[in-house]
Amino acid sequence: MALSGSLGTFAHPGVSRIDYKALDMDRVLTALLARLWHGGMPSIISRANTLDVDVFVKLFLQHPEVFDGFDRETTTRWMSTHLLDLVNRGKVTEAVAGPRPLHGFTYRFRNSRKSRPYGADEQLYEMLAEDEGALKSLREFFFSDVDRSTGEITPGPGTDVETQALLHLVQQAGKQMQDRADTSRPRRPYPPLCAEPARQLCQDVMRLLYHQEHMPRTVLVDYLKVLFAFHLSLYHLRMMKLLPAVVEAGAASAACRKGHEATEVGDRCPYRVRLFLDVQGVPGTPVAALAERSAEIWYRRVPRFIQATYQVKKLDEFSDHLVLKTTKLSHPAGRNYFTPEEALQRLGKSYRKDRDAFFLQRVNRVRDEEEEELPAELKQITQLGLDPFDEYIEMLMHYKGRHYRNYFIECLDTMLLKHRPGALIAQPRGGRSNGRSSARRFVLDARLLEVLLQVSLLREGSDGTGNLRTSPMRVDEFLALLRDRYGLHIDQLPDTDGFTGAHLDDQVALRANAAAFLNRLREIGYYQDMSDAYLTQTITPRYTIGAEATTGAAAR
């Protein structure tokens, strides 16, 4: 039976704005660019037709004064492989999602039906809104060649060839489309249940953008996509621990709402993410087994997270009912919605009579929609003597729990970039569906390691001005930073989340993992053997950056 109407609706934007579908970070970033331009709102594009590869090629060939010497075959191949994000690449159903998000205005050329961000762009924007400096820096980077008041584009002398091509496309086709903010979908800035994930994202974005004068634009954009996916995944992993606790307590702790002010405070946070990563990258090893255990612990939390989300969502619907149908409740001043914590207040004794009546009606609707006799599991639920709210939630979990669990896991896998550059999780392809050969395990892909190195090797100088500069870092210091800041464990096991300490066999695996980490650093060019002395094992920055820019985004 499919629950009709509002019975089965799921997800609360105060928890996450993502629709829990498989994400593609090119499309997420493309949609985020529209929000950057329109102050947090999505865009409405008015265009005559759907854009395919031939349309883009035609725009090039029609303007030889700009694209001199371009022939059709070469242009088509270049567009398909370098400039365009294609859906179902190489298949009969291949279609253009949009240009790669190398410049801010590329969002105007997306085909919306093929380029869906599923709310991840909104989630990112609201997290970035924690620091206006991060939003401003991103706008300046992606729209650096655009006059904000007139919209005129003036490419700079250092603009790479891919971005130059996209800018000319915008100039040539700009009059054939209209772009405006979608004012029917205004921002709803829900206060976060935990402020720390957004704060860390903003700090890392600021630090990564420090490198924009020192690395190719295409590389930096790829790094940003990996960084966005990384922080989205860390946020949702934290919510998997935090939200059920908030539901049980009825509110988030004050420390979470404010954000943890110091490393030692954050380290005591019971909801922070702690993952053990397999750097060796070889299934079947003792290290892989530890990383599989770490992933299994986290993915087992998904059903309780789904249930907690349902609880918040349905209490929010009950709150709206009280506002619309009674005089017992009104929206907070200045907004027409409730936060998750405000919705949870409806579990109080003063609302019990109205709550029981509201959810008893919904329980009866679920029973009435069942055309045949109630399933055995549902009969057991009705015989437990639960109050109507709890009975309704159990019914929803019976009918829809597995459905949303599968969608959430698929979404989480894509945020963790499974099978993609920058992956934080791996799963063997083609293994037995219920066997260990198909078990997920947390990993550290070289692309993600490069991104974390770029943001971590920038540190404040000793002059007290807040200016950042690159400087070498000892390997043990970097491993400690990964643990303390991001909860990524490589040479040590977490002290919670499925682990209680390292046994003798584990110590052997940890040493092998640490050695693999050194080899990974050596492979990507950040580490050279100076000696076997522990204190001389240092990581060398790839780019040398002085103290020209200033920011308060210091890593903690």
C-alpha cells in the first residue's frame, strides 16, 4: 500500500534540505552558482529550447571571429569531454545536463530536468551563510569577470581556455534567455542543530580559495566539489547521531547550537564524527576489516535517523495544524515555520489531548487505506498499547522506512563520492549482496587527501595579524589534525563508534596503514624521505603562499 497525501511525507528542512536522492556534485555546484548570484534563491531560466551538444557546437562555429580555426569534429569532441556534463555518457539516452561549473553563469545553460541538485545546493548555501566572507569569496571567484551592476563580462588576461570558451558562450547566447530569481521560493534560514559543521565548511572554503592565484581554475573547481561533498557527508553523518538524541531530549545542547569553541571541547562532543579509514585500499586485509567495521557502525544508524526525521516532520505538521485550525499556537515572530526543536515541544503534556486526537485520526486513515486485512506486523504494532503518535510513527516505518532508508543510503554514498575521485568510502563492485565481499569501508582517496592538505598547510603566521601562509607540517601533526578537526583516524582507532581500543593484531594493522599513508603522500608529491627520524617526517606544501591576504578562518 502506498500512503496517500501527507501521510507518508518525509524530511524536515531544519534537519536537511536534501531530498535524499543520488547526487552529482557538478549539478549541485551548478545550482549553487544560481543561488550565489541571486542571494540564496534559485533561478528561473526562460529559454526557447533544450540545449544539446549540437546547439553548443553551433554557437562556436557561428562565431569564427571568437573561435578561430574550430572545426565541427574537434569542437564536438572537446565540448563532450571537457566542457559539458553529460547524463548517461556514451549511451543512447545521453543528454546534456549543462556546462561544467567553471564560471558563475554556466547555470544559465543547464537543462533543469537533467541537472537536478535535489536540494543539496540549498543545504550548501545555508551552511555557507554562516560566514558572509565565505559566500563573498565564492561569488568573487566564480563571477570575477562580471560587473555586478550591469552583468557585463570582461575576461581577464589569466582566464584559462575552458573558461574563456564558456564566457563567450554566455556573451553570444545571453540575449536568447532570461534569468531571474525565483521569488516564490524565499530562503528559510533554520538555525542549525549543530553550528560546527557549517563553521568548518566556511573555514575550509576560505582556505582553499587562497590558492586561486596559484593553481589552474579547473583544478580548484574540482577541489571545491570534493570539499563540498566531504562536508555534506560529515554533516549528515553527524545528524545521524545528533538527531535521535535531540528527539529523545526534546532539544539540542547549547554547546552544539553555539558550535564548539575549542578543539578540546569539540573532542568531547558525543555527536562528532569518528571514522577509521583504510589507506592501503586493498579489500580483505586487517586494515580493510577495521574500516568495514567503522562503516557498518555508521550505516546501522540509518534506520533510527529515518525514524527521528519522521518524528520531527510529523510533529511539525501537527504544529501547523494547531496554527491553522485552532488558536492554541502561532508561528514565532518574523517567520511562518517552526524549527525542529520547536516542533518537538509539541510532545509536552499541555498538547497531549490535541496530539492524541490529531494522530489518532491519521492512524485511522492508514487503517482505512489498507484494502485487505492488516499485515501481521501492523497488528503487532496496534497491540502494543502505544499512544497515537508513537503508533503512527511505527506504521510509517513499517510502510516507508525501508524505502527512505534505501534512498538515504544511496544519497549518502554519493556524498561520500563512492567510486569517484575524492572518495571517502569504497564498496567492491559485483560482490555478494549480503556477504562480506560487498561490505562498505571508509577509505582516503588521493584527491580528497590533496584537498585536505591544501587547506591544512595554510596556517597563521607568528605576527598575530591573522595572515595565512603555507608552511611544512610534520606527518604526526597532520594525522592529529585529521583526527581532531574531521574525526578521520588512520594510525589510531577511534575511542567510540564501535571501537574500544587497539589489540595487538590491530596495532600491526595500524602500523601498516600509517606506512601506506606515507606512501600515498609520497605518490602525490607532498613527502620526501629525509631520514627515519620521526620528527623529520614532514609534509611540504605544493604551492608557496605568503601573507598577502587576510582572514580569520584559522583551522582549530
